Amino acid sequence: MEAFEKPEDQDGIIAEPPVPQEIRDEDVLEALGRVPIEFREVVLLADVQEFSYKEIAETMKLPLGTVMSRLSRGRKLLRRELVEVANSFGIRPDNDKARTGESA
């Protein structure tokens, strides 16, 4: 911690707001709400409800390949939205791949 020569030197100091350590549920839901519905539904069924690909395909009356494709795309879109949430908190990705939501 830096020492001040005179107590009045402290008056101009403004504390920065704390950066959240976790993304809140509300932030995730808001980001998920920005994902197009056809992708969002599959992500919710797979990642929240823990349905298998086959169960999702049967429930939504979709080919299995479509389920897999939508899940992959939906997760990518959600990652991109969550990067924006992190950026709003001042958290910046270390590289370009993190910024676009791509894996290494």
C-alpha cells in the first residue's frame, strides 16, 4: 500500500468497484436469452435438463445430426454472449480465441 505524505492527499482517491468473481445466474439467463430460440432450446435440454441427444431428437422431432449441430452452435453462441458479460465486468480474454468463443 502506498503511503500519503499528508492526510488530505487521500481525498482525491476513488476506489474502483470490485470485479465479480463469478457470473451470476441472472447474467447467464440474460446471455442465454440472446441466443436464437432454435439453439437455446437444445442447449437448455442438454445442459440444464441433461437430456441425451437421442431424447432431445425425439422430444423436438429433429434428426440426431440436427440436435448435435444446434447444440454445438448454441454453446458457441452462448460462450460469445458470456464473453460480453465478462467484458462488461472489466474481465478481458487473454487471446483472440477466447474473445470469439473458440476452443484452443
